Amino acid sequence: MTFRNYFFLFFLGLAIPFGIAQFQPNPGYLDSDYYFAGGIQLAMGRGFTEPYLWNYLDGVNSLPHPSHSYWMPLASIVSAMGMWLTGEITYPSARSFFFIIAALVPPVTAGLAYSFSRKRELAIASGLLAVFSVYNAPFVAVTDNFGLFMLFGGLYFIVATKLIEDSPRARYWIILGLLAGLMTLSRSDGLLWLALAFLFTIWRAKEPSTRKLQFITRNSFLALLGFLLIMSPWYLRNLNIFGTLMAPGGSRALWLGSYDQTFIYPPSLLNFDSFLALGWKEIMLDRLAALGSNILSAFAAHGGILLFPFIIAGVISFRKDELVRLAGLAFSILFFVMTFIFPFAGSRGAFFHAGAALQPMWWTLTPLGLEAILASLRKRGWGNDQARVIFRSALIMIAMILTVYVVYLRLFDLGWKENLENYSEVEQFLVKNGIESTDIVIVRNAPGYYLQTNRSAVSFPYGGEQSILDVSKQFGAYYLVVEPEARREPIDNSYQDANGILRFVYLGDVDDTRIYKIKIK
């Protein structure tokens, strides 16, 4: 592999996301909204605080609120860096470094593939698959964790390759820990990659038993040291604010009985007892549903649909390779956690997000799987070297066609804004109906509402009218915006409290969005 090869892949990796970005004028969905809004707070010198609240699980009951108590902060930090660099508080500025990160993924993937196969043409094919990444293409350069996880995941496996070649090298164990730390600072499930580093030390302990413990202890410590170099400041922040190393929001997600309970209020209703009250039949049915959803995600999102058989062929052909076994172990752990421990988050996108770290490895194995299939056919007297080039080119063309189709579907058919385009109109309606500049609204996507209107907002709570009233009283949020997607339980226009007082005053509609003023005694 030459510098020219890597630069070519970098250029394509920059050009494709930049072209897609021309049709993404805003973050487009809740996760990206949240990270962008968090970046704005940092860029404006407000620190890790937020004038909006997207769920209530951490138990904090006021605004402004400590930020990133459920999701991790790195994507917001990267967003802020782009805005600091340009001096502009805009979404294109926030994406600046995400484009660079996206552009680095294809050459890193090619580097991983070359270190694996030592074949230039296969490495370039893997890099091109990273450019035309099918389901990942619309998301790789938005203000989210896809590009970050792909980059760190690819580097993680490159470092693992170095350790397979030379296990005692201390610096590589530290770098492995640093990458696990960066992945954890991106997403809480990045902790799995630290656990994988510890398992890898056991795996690589080849010495006699008297030295195995020393090898495992030393290198686990080095990996942990690298991890803590990244994560210690964040853990100290959490300890100072919440009294725990990890923010409490994520731990309550263990007891969810449905995805909608992510927005439960008060969060104390979500606990081990409420989990057991679901009954084991319901608990298992939820996990079976997540199992089906995650299998489909593994095939379509991670496997690229038609590329999936070649990934499987690559895994089977190189099943004895330590790097492939490491990737298989990582996938198995991730799949188990996102199916049986966090089934609702996993099936609603967390498995897709977290699996991005494994994409460089799957792209590495795809051309190798094709080669294995063609080699098997040649043994049966079919095909030649020219056929290998034709089929490899066809594989890239399939990835390109699927990528174009998925991007078109996501950006134009389904629509990128996800029904958020009327928030500005809702705000205008509220201003006409007397809302004050300091008033807070209850809305389905609180970060998205803040981005479009610069108004503080809290999320539509799970639990019916009484939960809405409790949130309204606690946060001083007296206006309720009910979008069709937020109608988990219909608001009763005639809902009255025990004293017969009407609490929800219907103000009117903006398109299909109903707007109420909440009366609090």
C-alpha cells in the first residue's frame, strides 16, 4: 500500500459524506440533535450543562441540567471543536471534524485489511467498502458516534494485530486502553472494549503458568492505565455532581419494561421490583423480540444486505485467525448485551450504533470471503484470475448501488427531519398565545425544540396525564406540545383533578400537532 492509495481513499471518504451533507441541513434525529446541542453549550462557554432535558432517569429535577447523564460527551466535544475552529455556532461548523473522522475510516480500514492479508488489491477493496458503507452512509459524518466508533474500532483491531505479532510491547497495551477509553467517552457500551482488552491479555498469555499471571496482570494494568488517562476527568466530574463514577441515568435502563419507559417520571418508579412485576413471560418475550430485531440489524445494517454472505464466508475461512476470533468475541458480547440486558435500547438503534466499531473488520473480511468462495469454485474447475477481478469489481458496484438506494430512502423518501420541521411554527403559535421568553415547554424532542427555537424544553413523560402534571409542576413547564409520535396515551381534553379543576386547556393545532396550556394550582 502506498501513500497515494491511502490518500485516494481519504479523498473519497471525505467527498461522499460531504456530498450527502448537502441534503442534511440539520441533525435530523434525536441523538444527533442532542450531541449538537451539547456542543453549542460547550462552544458558548456554558460547560457540561443543558437548558433542556431529554429523559428523567438521572433524577435531577431542575434546569439548567448537568449534561450527558445518559449519553456520553465525546460527540458533543467534537461538535464544539468545529464551532471553536470556525467561530460560528452553526450545524455545518459542528460537522467540520466529523467529516475528517469519516474520511479517515476508509484508509484505516484499508490499513487493517492490508495488515491482515498483505494484498494491496484486497485492502483497496475493503477501503472502498468503507466509503460506500450502505446503511452507515447517511450517518457517518453527522454529529453522532458512527464515525468515531468506526475509526476507533478500526484502530483497535490494528493495535490488536500488533499485539498478536509482539505481545510484550507495553505501548500497544496502553494504546489499546486509550482506544477503549475514547470509545467509552463516545458511548457507555465502550466499556465492553475495555473488558475485551482484559480478555485479550488472557488470550495472549502464552508463557508457562508461572509467568502467565505476571503477563496478564502487567498488561491489564497497562490497558487500564490508558483507559483511565481518557476517562478519569469524566468520572471525577460525575463523582462531583452525582456522587458516583457513572451517571445514574444509564443504570436505571436495566429495569425498563418498554422503550417508552425511558421517559418515565418520576424515575424512581423504575426499579428491580417494577421489573419483576412484569412477569418472566413478558420479560422473555421482550428479549425474544429484541433477538429478532438485532439479527435483522446484523444482516442489514452491519452486513450490508447482499454483502452479508461474503462476510460470513470470510469469517468461516479465517475462523482460526486470532483477530477474527477477537472480532467474533466482541460481536457476541455486544449482541448478548444489546439483546438480553438492554433489549429496548438495543433494538431501537443502540446495537446498530455500537456495532459500528466492528464495521472495519467486516469490510476487511468481505473481499476475503469472496476470494474464498472463488478459490473453492476454482478447485471445481470454474473461473480464473480475470474472474476474481470481475467479481471483486461487482462487489464494489453492489455496495455503491445499495448505498445510493439507502441514502435516497433515508434522505428523500423517509425524510431527514423526522417531522421536526414544524417546531418553528409551533413556537410562533405559542408566542401569539402569550408564552413568555422564560417559559418551558414539554415536547417529544426537547433538544430538537431548543435547537430550532432557543427555548428550554423537557421531554414528553411516560405515565399519562398525572406524570405530565408532575413534570409541569417540577420544572415550571406550562405548555404541552403533543405530536402524533408522542401520543402514547391520548390527552383527555376534559381531564380534571380530584377537585374538578380542568388542567389541560386546548389552544389549537399546528398541522397535526396539538398544543395545550397546563394549569397548575
